[in-house]
Amino acid sequence: MGLTVSAASAQTLPQPQTLPQPFGPAVPGVPSLSQSPPPSVVAKQVAVNTRAVFSETNEPIRSGLVWRVFEDRGDTSQPNIVARSNSPVPSFTLSPGNYIVHVAYGFASASKHISVQAGNLNERLVVSAGALKLKGAVGDTPIPASRVTFSVYVPEAQNSEGRLVIANAKPDEVIRLPEGTYHVVSTYGDANAIMRSDLKVETGKVTEATLNHRAATVTLKLVASEGGEAFAGTAFSVLTPGGDVIREAIGAFPSVTLAEGEYVLIARHEGKVHTKDFKVESGLDRDIEVLVTDNP
């Protein structure tokens, strides 16, 4: 049963003792459940449309782009990536604030500081870059892609191989680079068949070049007679006439690609050593046979 107190009887009740208030701010009252919470303030998102162009030509770059948007904190801390895209013309939806837009085109790049406030933004980044597209050949014969690789260097001072940019690039691979002059080293096989060239990369252009090797592939054999069956388990060493080791291999008939020139072949089998002088002519692939009867 509920308790009802009249106004008259309330006057005769003793007054409660007033307690001291605790220090500190007053505790806010609990809002009524019937009241709606105040609407939250949501920052309006801004669309930032970006594109990249080549310097000088001002032509749009339509492929090979990697975009990143960083939060610009204005200090030396590691910037935080807030968006990324591989689209040629991406559109980023960002909250108001300061950002750094970065675009990479292979080994070339460009960046721009932007301030996002309201409305849509259109940003253009200028990239000074071109590309290399390389091939290898012996005479008029292309070298198979599996047999040749390319390394690209940025020359520094008197050193043509000052700084390695990319190693083991394959033929016909599009190597995107900042404009400038580069030193290219082409390696055919895994021995001494090497060619070098200095190539210029121009912005907005693909420089295509074929590095022509003067080399051949020879197959090494130790035989009892000309055209005979090769001895298995033979250890071969290919040396220059001056005694520098170019290549070593073990087997019945290993192959090696060598630059044009003169060489000494040493074959070791069952405790015996057999030698032969031979010559490599560019484009002439052939067998080099060492006869066991030549070196008893």
C-alpha cells in the first residue's frame, strides 16, 4: 500500500540535517528516457579526383600507377595511409583535413600536399618518367627470355654502376624509371657473356633497345674417341689463357655460354686430368670434346 503525506503533516516533520557537499564538480543529472539524444555532428566527406600526367608532354598516364593518400600530421612521425588505388584516375572520399597524395610509376614518383575542406577537388600530379624495354640477341637471332637478364644502374661520378635500380629484369619487361641516363648490363647465360650499354630515358616515352652479344653456347664432353659417348661424372673447368676460372661444372655433357674468345678446358675423371685449348666464335654453338687419349 502506498504512503501519502499531506501538506499539513509535512510541516510537523523534523527537518533533515544538511550534509556538506563533496568537493569536485556536481554530478550531472540523468536525462529522461523520453528525451532524444542530441544529433551527432558528422563531417561532410569530400571527393578528391586525381590524375597523373607526364612532364613536358602533359599526356595522361593510363597504366602502371600506384596511388596512396597519407594523413598529413605536420610532424616527423610515420604518416598513416588512409587510402590507396591502382586506378589511372582514382577518386578518394576524404574527411576535411590535410593530406599527402603520392603516386608511383615504377621507380618514378610524385607527391602533393592538399588541404581538404569542402566541395570536390581535382588534383593533377606531374611525373617526370619514361620506360625501358630491353632485348638480347646474338647477331640476328633473339636470345630466349629464359637465357638473358638485365640489370639497370644509375651512374654516379666516375662509376657507371653507381647504384643498382633493378636486377634480373626479363626481356620485354617495361621498366618504368625517372627520366635520365642509365647503365644497362645484359647477362647471357651464367658465365662471362656480358654486354653493357648506356641508355637514355625520356619522359613519356618507352626506349626500346636490343643488346647484341658476341657469344656462343658450347657443350663440354670427355670422350674416348671423336663423337663417342661422354663419360659421366666428369668435372670440367673452363679457364682463360691466363688461368682465370670462368665456369665449373660436373656431368656427362654440361653446357656453358661463353663470350667470344680463347679458352682452356680441363676435364677431371677417375683421378686423371685431361686438357684442351678451344676457341668460341660468336653465334656458333657446338660441342667441345676432350679425348682421353690426348692426355694419357
